[in-house]
Amino acid sequence: GDSVTQMEGPVTLSEEAFLTINCTYTATGYPSLFWYVQYPGEGLQLLLKATKADDKGSNKGFEATYRKETTSFHLEKGSVQVSDSAVYFCALSSDSWGKFQFGAGTQVVVTP
Amino acid sequence: DAGVIQSPRHEVTEMGQEVTLRCKPISGHDYLFWYRQTMMRGLELLIYFNNNVPIDDSGMPEDRFSAKMPNASFSTLKIQPSEPRDSAVYFCASGKSSYNEQFFGPGTRLTVL
């Protein structure tokens, strides 16, 4: 079945450091890929998405490129802020019913 | 747009009591999903609906759990009787079509004593 694997956390960084969170997937067909962010005490919010190979999703300084050849969708940000501290979830949708597969989540902690 | 609305935001109850969680999806969305989030098991899909019809309830942990969607603007998740291991944050999410993003509510934090 479809699945998503993302790097385990916590990832601890200093402010202005470069962030990468690895995400790989297995899926039949051509899934849409997503990154969600969850701040403490809140629900998940869509951060960015890509719907086909080589698409790049971007938002709030975050980027991820849909790589079909490596079945990956790594999240990157060039200079993190303390406010980026959150849990990040990689997800895919390949089900015509709209069902998602979520990764386990990666906690990111940014220190001043 | 008000987003997905869930109530209550927090619920504390005692073992054996019935618990009902409520969700109002975004207007016009055809899909509704119920998730449970715990530290141990992460984010789990419990059940989802399309056009108010349950499509897959294989994630519902036990017969104590039930969900309904009587109309396009309201859904409930009921636990009867509740147990301490049901303590978790329960999220409702809605989506407009397949392959598109899901929009999550703020969640209900359930504590069963």
C-alpha cells in the first residue's frame, strides 16, 4: 500500500540555519504530495503542495520539489526563524476518494 | 470562511461515559475525515465520508466508536463507553475533491479519567 517515510526528529537548529526534512514515498499511480505544519495546540495547516513530477511547491520561504525518479519530496528552508518551531508532516494522496497517507511527523525546534 | 469548526475544544470525562465530538466542515466540501492523534501512534485516520456517506471506517478502533454525517454541514464522532486509552486529540478535516488538500479543524482534546 501507499506510504510516506520522513526523517525522525526532533531536529534542533539555530535561528538563520538551513533546514531540510527528508520525505520519501511509495505509491501506485501519480500521487499529489503535501507538506503540512502543526504549531503547538493547533490543527494541521497546509504549507505547500505539488501535484505532478518536477513541480515545486513553495510558501513562507519553504520549498519542496516533487521528484518522481527518487520518489522524494524533501522540505527546505534557507533561513529558519524561532517561529518555524513546529511539527512538519509529509503526506500523499493517490486515492480517488481523497484519502491521505501521512508521515509520522518531524518536530523542528529553532533556538535564538 | 470560518474554516472547519470543532466542538468542544476540550473534553474531560470519566471512564464509562459517553462522549460526542462535533464537526462542521467547510461549506461546499464533499469529503470529511476524522483523525486521532496521540504521541504513541501519531496521526490515525478513523473514518471518512464522501457526500455524507461513510466510505471507509476500517480505522475505527472498536465498536465503541461510531460516526455519523446526517447532512453536509455536520458530523459527529461518538465514543460509548469511553476508556482512558481513548485520550487523544481528535481532528476533523474536510476537502473539496480527491487529490486536493484537506483542511483541518483545531481539534478536540479528549481526556478520559
